[in-house]
Amino acid sequence: MEQFFFTIPKSPIVTFTILLLIIVTIPPIFEKIKLPGLVGLLVAGVVFGGEGLGLLDHDNESMKLLADIGKIYLMFVAGLEIDLEDFRKSKNRSLTFGFCTFIVPLIMGTLVGLAFNMGVNASILLGSLLASHTLLGYPIVNRLGVVTNEAIVITIGATIFTDIAALLVLAICISIHGGEFTLSTLIIQLASLGIYCAIVLYGFDKAGKEYFRRTGDEESNQFLFVLLAVFLASVGAQFINVDKIVGAFLAGLAVNDVVGKGPVKEKIEFVGSTLFIPCFFVSIGLLLQVSSFMTTLSQDFLLTTAIVSSLFIAKFIAALIPKLIYRYSWDQCFTMWSLSLPQVAATLAATLAGVNAGLLSESVFNAVIVMMLITSVAGPILTGKFARNLFQPKIDISLIDSSEFFDDESKDNQINIPYKIIVPVSNPNTEKSLMEIGSILARHESGLVMPLSVAKAHVHMDEPELKIALANSNKLMARALRYSQEFKVSVQPIIRIDDDLTEAITRSAKENQANLIVMGWSPNVTIQARLFGNLIDNVFWSSHCPVAVVKLLEDPLNISKILVPIKNLDQKTLNTIHFASIFAQSNQGSLTLLHVHERKISRQQIDIFESTVNVAVKEIAAKIPTTIKILRYPDPAQAIIHTANKYDFDLVILRSIRRRTAGGLAVSDVTTQVIKNLGRSLIIFGEPN
């Protein structure tokens, strides 16, 4: 076996291929055994590293490049995901927690160093190593959908404070050790940091808005501009002797307003979270050498135990202080603690600098490596345990506008503009059901159905193929008028010549101020569709209004029992419930709301959620029989399929949420599983970015 591994060529392509293999296979395996996929990547780094199979080398230039990009991406996405409005509201709390989670570990680490006779300067440096933290658990809280929780927001905000402060302490300690420290150098460092922050936060924001305004819909160039901003900020940080992750985080904050929640942001996160961020976690595993771990535990057990235990205690005390001041829950406190535990990026950089300067001994370095191993594994596991309990369904019911739930733009013009539904038709076999659904919705909203047929454009408008396409479109429109007659709704057919189906549909919807697009289901069947997305995906990406994708197995008029799975209670979920209530009311049917929770959710949280849903349902679906069903089930997709089959529901309506592959760690997407295995009528309801 060793000879086989020895014959594998050491080239960047081989390294990259092995990394892809790890990222694709390892995280799902660990998710299956109820461990975070992040832990799987760390373990894979150990197994494939120098003391394992020896297939990956942390000192390899390709590995270093991918790991650095991943580290930058991790902090950038953290800044990009912050809701700036919430961040501005809680910035003082971020500073409070940032100060606590810096100063408490700094003091305890210093005391540990003094207890082991390390000297004042070296002891303070040891304390600063414990003060910083790396957001290894961020992909987990992102996947759990609790990033907007205030405890998460202030922990992310505190990261920038702790890392900058720790690196400043490092610079001061090394300067003192080398006899080069002066007050003027400290003032220059702080002044340059202030100027740098202003340039990134305000300069990049202004430049980004102007660039996006000039480029319009050129997503590829906008994507490259954002990447350039991230790496410019990272390089700029190194020029002023600050770690590059600080620049990446500031860049995320700077372009937050610029990219919004559109497709450019989705593409940025997709590229980083599926490739570069996992590479960073694998590289951390490569640093964790089992032999050093065992040697350190045996020879420097007391020092290692003191450092690790003081870190755990200090970070907990630091999280406890804002919990008491701001009256956070214990789950919020424990989540802040677990998120701030991992010591990787800034800690490793500072430790290596301290060792190279002769300020820290080899024993301290090995103890820090052990601390990195323990915290990088324990942190994500604890984060996954406590963050899932941050589910707090609070919503102001007075803000719900059930009369205009589809499109915010129509609220300003609802008196003059009728409710409009675009129904793209191309297949005679599904045209009838699509028109019936559009007519049911239009009748309920006293609106207008607009069947749309797209004739493929050609260079010459007199080509025979175009004439045939227009003739087919006229036949489709004639049938559409006939299908809608029994519903007694207004119909306005649209025939459009275009060379792109997605643009034809979305532009027609925008030009006619449509409130909803109703489309037929078409699975990914071609290689091109699998790589670049099918028509449905592309319309979801670019539409200005909600999209309902329909997969019916029976006549829409026979639909009476409707199942709507709900996870969190927000405005978009309420919109989906209201959308479902239209069908139930039109066919004198009933509505069942299904919430699937995990075993660890408390009875109190379930009761709060159920009572909140009851209040919301009375506002938006008061005229129809509604049942709230709450299940404890390990697999949400299987719970939905089981419930739909057991109680013989006619229709399941799913809210479409694009899967964020945070760290590439999601085993599967609930919607994808349900679509694949549910043998009943289905509607996927999605809203614009």
C-alpha cells in the first residue's frame, strides 16, 4: 500500500483532485453519524496528511494557496451575511462581547504563563493567543438559519475586535522582545489601521455601487469585481501588518449593501462554500499531527491542560458577561461560547511568529497545537448542539399584509393596477392544468390571466421555422382562452418572439407588472441543465415577482386537502400559507400546516411556535379549516412524504429555498428529496431575491 501511495505523482492537479474527493465524500458520512461535516474535513486532513496516508502536504504551494483563499472566503462570507441593520443596532453589544472575549482570556492566559515561569512579555503573548478566535462554526449556524440571531451577530462582530487586538498585542510583544518598541510605532499602527478601515468600508462601498450601476445585469463582471475587492482588502491589510482575514471581513461588510441578496451574492457564496472553505478546513487537519499531540500530552501535560482549560473557562466567562448584562438565554450564551472557542487562523499565525522571534518555547507551540486540535473539533460540535436551539418564532402579526402577499411593488399601485398572473405555456398536455390554476388564483384576486407563448427568434424574421413557431403559439393561445372561459376571468394572451426563454418570461412579467408567474414542472434531464440550471432555476433567479412551479397529477378542481410544510415563521412563510389558502378556499377544501422538529427542541419552544402560527393563521386563512400538525422526526423530507401519504393529501406546497452549501456540508436538500420521492401533486412556491 505504501508503495502504491509513493507512486502517486506530487503535482497540483493530484492535490486538487484529492481535495475534491474529500470534500464530496467525507462530510456526508460524518453528517450521517450526527457529527458536523466540518469535523469530517478536519479528520480527513489528519488521515491524508504526513502522519497518515501522506497524500497531502500543508507546505505544498497549491495547498497553501487554496487554504489561504478559503480562510479569506470564510471571513468574507461572515461579513457578507451580516444583516447591516441588525449589526448597526447591536454594534455596541458586539464591542462589549469583543472586549470581554479578548480581555478575560488575555488575563487568564497571562496568569498561566506566569505560573509556569514564562516571563511577563511571553505570558502576555500567550494570553493574546487565547484571546482571538476563528469562526469555524459559522457554516453550521448559517445552515441552521440562525445567522440573524443577535447572539450570532455580536459574536461575528466581536471577531474583528479580538483578531485586531490580538495581532496588535503580538506586534507589541515582539517589538519589546527585540528592543524596537516605541510609542510612536504604536500610534502609527493605530492610525494606519483607522485609515485602512475607512478606505475599505466607505471607498469599496461607493466604488461597488457605482460599478454595479454602470454594469447593470452583467453578473460575471460584478462577480469578478467583488472578488477583486475581497483580495485587494486582504492584501491591503498585510501592508499595514494586520492579518488578511481582517481585510476580508471588512470587505464583506463593505459590499454587503452593494450585492444585496441577488444572484451575484449567491454565486460568490456558492464558489467559496463548496470549494475554498472546505479546503481551508482540510488544511487545518494537516497541521494537527497525532505524534506531536501524544508527545505534548505526555511531556507537557500540566502546561497543555492549563492552557486548554483556561481557554474553555475564559471564553465561557466572556460569554456569560453579556448574557447577564443583556439577558440572553443560556442557549445564546453557550452558542457565543462555542463559536468563540476555536483557535486556528490568527492563533497559529501569532504562535509561529512568537516561536520564530524566540519569545515562545517549543513546548508552548506544541501545547497550542493541541489546543487547536481540541477546539477545532469541540467548537463546531458544540455550536451544532446549542445553535439549533436558537429557534425563536417571533413575528409582529400587525405587519402582515394578507391582501397583497405576492409583490411589494403592487402595494403602491393596487388601486389602479389589477392583479396579473403570467402563465407560460408550451406543452399542450399541461396547458389545461396551468391555465386552470392561473384562473383560480386570478378569480380569487379579481385579476387577470396572461398566457404567454414564446416563439424562438431567428436572425431573419421571414424564416419558415419562425412562422411555424408563431402558428403553434396561436393554437396555444386559442386553447388557453377556451380553458379559462368557465372561470369567467379576464384573459390577455401574449405571444413573444425571443431567443432566450428565461428572459422572455421574466421580461414579459416585468413589462406587464405581473404579480405571479405560474410554470409547469420540468426536471433536470440534460447535461446542460445539470451544469447551468434548467428553465425553472433561471426564472427563479431572475424574476421580479414570485414563481409557482406546478407538478399536478390530477385536475386542479379536485384539490381539496392541502399540506404545507413550514420550518420558521417569517413573512415569506406566511405568503406561502396564504397562497395555499386560495386553493383550499376555491375548492371548499382544508389546509394542514406541518412543522417537523428535532428531538432536542423543548416543549416550551414547540408551544410558542404553535401559538404563534395559530395567531398568524387567523389573520391570513381564517375562512378555511386549518390544522397545525407538529412532528418530531429525524428526517424532515421523510416526515413530509410520510404525512402526505398517510393522510392522503391531494397537494403539497413547498416554499422554495435555494440550498446554501455552507462549507459543502449539507447532506441533501429537503425540497429535492420530496420532489424526487413524493408521488402526489406538488407546487413549489418561491419568491424573488
